[in-house]
Amino acid sequence: MSKDTRQNDATITRRDTARLKAQLRGQVSQFVEATLVTARQAANDQDLQSMLSAIERLGQNLGQAIDAWQSHRSSKENLDRIQAIEERFRRIFHMIPDVVSLSSIDTGTYLDVNEGFTRTLGYEPDEVLGKSALDLNVWHDPNDRKRLSAALQRDGRIENEEFAFQAKDGTIVIGLMSATIIEIDHTKMLLAITRNITDRIETERELKHSKGRLEIFHRLDRAIIEARSLTDMIIATLDALSTFLPLTRVSLALFDEEAGTAKVHAHGIAQDTIGQGHLVRISQSFPDVEALQRGETVRIPEMPEQHGATMAQLRHMGIQSSINVPLVIHQELFGSLNVGYPVPNGYSDEDIEVVEEVANLLVIAWEQTRLHQEIARHAQILEKEVEARTAELKASNRELAQANEDLKTFASSVSHDLKAPLRAIKGFSEIIAERYKNMLPDKAQHYFDRIIEASTHMSRLIDDLLTYARLGRSALHFESVPLTSLVEDVQNILASKLDETQAKLEVAEDLAVVRADRNLLLRILVNLVDNATTYSFHDRPPHVFLSSRTEGDDVVVEVRDEGIGIDPKFHEKVFELFQRLQHQQEYPGTGVGLAIVQRCTDLLGGTVELHSQIGQGSTFQIRLKGANQ
């Protein structure tokens, strides 16, 4: 070969080496950076495939670099680059927290594993390298390995496949695997990344189980609520338990401790000779009644051979273990909820918790049903009492109607039959006193004056009694009533008396508008103002104040005077009919006026209060509830 030819070959070699260096430098930097970022951010199952793809690309790049190096063995710098790529590949391989393995496709032996492999499966690297998964018995189910092999042969890779593995200590690990075939230095290898999802699977299983448990309790709650009788409740309880627990027979026993028997309701076995409402002896059917009486759950891991005919029948029906949960109300045992299993020790702690919770629900529902029945019984008694009371009220109403009719007749009699002769007595007395005044001695004239005064008083008393008797007999008419207009009516009605006594009626400017029956409210004000002008000091004219104020929805109407006042011990008595505190000669009156005030206030749904002291005047407050407009 000529010198020029050798120089040209050397130039080509240097050019190829420079190009290879540039390619390797760019590819290594790119894939290492991408893989590190992916490894740091991996947080879900999709990231497994991202990491696998990144490592796969880096492995392929490593294989390409090795091929390039083999084509240019004369370059030591290329060898250094290859070693750098290998170091970065290994660093990424071992930093991933999931299980990562590299194994031979031909032999199945492990070529490398990371710390995640050791942490998850418990094998140190020197226990694994050079051995296969079959040697270590890593596959919990051999069919999973066959499924993996078929997928790799078909597609060359798998993504997010769930497999069960067996750790060194025998623990089962559920993993989500992504794997692909890569080729390095003309050798095919299986690169696999597996994420441990055992805790997640267990959590999902527990959540699913809890959901089912909640659903069964919800079904049971609804069934108990909708149960029309205790029998329906029993059937609903037994059906619910039989669909949730891996049991053979579930029964409910209702105890009669005095008789020493239990009535059994059962579910689960068609040919159950003791479970369809039959009576059994408690001593022969429940090995530890004392524990049940203490409120303790009785566990029977294996049915006893010698414990009466009932136990023998249960064994004959295939029941080999059972639990008995007491049903207690107010510390008194009234039954037992029993679950039988087809194998010894067939129950779990969770089964016991479920049965105890169902028993608690059943006890609550049982007590509620009993209370409901008790309430229904009392309701029937109350209904009969109401019917009797209604009949009494109807009879009373008939009597009251008759009394009102009698009162109406009496009022008519008073108005016509009593007032007519009274008018005659008064009229003739006035005629005699007027015509024969000069002929009568002074004593006789005095007698005739007394007769006329008594007749006038009697006439007023009859009028007041008629007014009182008629109160409430006509329908009330509630309307908006300005108190100002009522005051004008009061002044017109009492005009002569106000003039005669020279009384001063002082009225507040801002009187309220109230919702009330106008006639009743007018009677109240007329009687209170009349009462104030009557019971005043003789040495000075009466002074009466009328005002109102609102308190929330209520209106308080106040009539205040500066009269002789009332002793506090008589404040309630003055509102009674015919109650007078002064002599007729000194302060004339009928003793009916304040009784009319009280009656009218009651009909309006209000209250009346009196504030007074002897010699200090009186204040009457009429509270009209809900009358504020």
C-alpha cells in the first residue's frame, strides 16, 4: 500500500472516530438525562412503561456503542466512552425504587438485579445472579410464567401486567410488571420493571369487603325498618347474614328461661328439623349459657360429641363449628344469634365482629319494635279515652248550648219582665215626689228620693248585666282600628259625665293602630275611663291619661288616673263580678264595669294588668297580643 493510501485511510479513521465520539456524546447525554428525570418522577403505573422505554433506549444505545467500538478497536477513547455509558446504565438501573431485573432470554438466569429486587423479594444479589426464577421459585403461580413467555414471544414486550410472586420468606407479593427484550453485544436480554402493588391490592380488597359489609348492613337496616312484625325482622336478619358469611346455617333462638326452652328460627338448610320455630332445651343446645347471660360471645371451634340430641342433629347436618352471640336488653338475656360453619374453626374474627354488629342492630330493632307495639297499645287505649272524652265534650257542648239558650231567655226576661215593673216603680215615685212635693213631710220626701235612686241604680245594674251576658255571643270581627277614632267615641259616649265631673281626658298624640274587634275594644276604654272619673277625689276634677305603645308584635293600651287608688291585695278581686270596694253612697257603681273589661280582654286574646296603691291613682294596662299593625 502506498504512503498516500495509508494517509487517506488514517484520515478516514480519524474522521469516523470523531463522528462516533460526537454521536456517542450526544446520545449518552440525552438518554441519561431523560432516564434520570423519568426515574425521579415515576409515581404511577404508566411511569413504569416510561422508565422501561428510557432504559431500553439506553441499553440499545449501549449495544450500538459496543458495536461501534468493536469496529474501531484501535481507539482507546471509544473504550472509555463505552465504559462511561455502562456506568451510567448501571447507576440508573440501581437507582429505580421498583424491582428491576436483567435476565438472559436463552437461559432465564438473572444477569443483574437492583436494590428494589432485594428489598421486595428478600434475595441478596449473590443469591440471585446466575440462577433463574424457576430455581428460586419466584413465581407463585407457574401459569403466570407461561403467560409472560407467550406474550414476549408474540409481542416482544408486556405492559402493566399483574403477576403474583413469592418472596424468600414465602410472602406473596403482587406486582405490576412491564418488560421488554433488548439486545446488547448481540445477546438478547429481558429487561423487567415490577412495582409492588401488594398494599394497594390489599387496600382495594378491604375497601371492596367493607363496601360489601356496609351494603349488607344497609340492607339489614332497611329490612328491619320495613319489617311489619317480629317474624319478618327475624327472616330479614337471617337472610342478610346468610348472603354475607361463608356459613352453613344461621339461626335465632328466643329464650324462655323459666321454661328452660328456646324457640329456634333457622336459615340455610332445607331439611332443618330443629330450626323452623321448634322448641329445644336450652341446656342441650347451648354449651355455655352462663357466658351468654354475662353478655359474652360463645365460640365453639368444634362441635362437642356429648352434649345432647340438638348438638348431634347439628353435627348430622354438617355443622362442625359455630358461634353464639347473646341478645340482651336491659341486662336481660332474651335470645341468641347463632352461626354454624361446615369446617372446624370455620369462623374468623371478622365473622364474629359482623355477627355481633348484626346482633346489636337486631337488639335495637327488637326493642324499637317492642316499644312500637307498646305505643300502639297505648294509642288504642288513648283513642278509646279520646272517644269517651269526645262524647263527654259533646254532652257538655249540648249542655252549654242549652245554658246559652237559657241565658238568652233570662236576658230577654230581664230586659222585659224585670225592667218594666222597675220603670213603673221609678215613674210613679217620680210623679208622687214631683206633684205632692209640698204636701209630703221631709222624711217621706227623703224616702221617695231613695226609691228613685235605687230604681236608677237597679236599672243601670240590669243594663250592665245584660251587656256582660251578651259578651262573646256574637262573632268577633277583627280589623284595623285606629285608637284615635275610639277615643273620640269614648268622649261622645261619656260626654255628660265628663262635663258633670269637669274631668280632663289627656290623650297621647301617637296612638297606635291595632288589629282588634272594634266594639269590644270600645267597651274596654269606655269602662276604664268611666271607672277613672268615678273613683276620683271629691276635692278636685278627675285627670285621666290615655296612651299606647308597641312591644314587638304586641300593643299595650294604658289608662292612668290620679284617683283614690286600690289596695294591692284587691287587685285581682276587683275584676270579679259585683265586687265593690267603696260604699254606694260615696262612689256609685254596679261592680260590673271591670268584670266587663276583663271579659272583653279575654275575648280579644289579651291580658289586663293593674298597678295601683291607695291614694296614688291607678294604671290599667291592656296588652293586645299580635295586634301591632
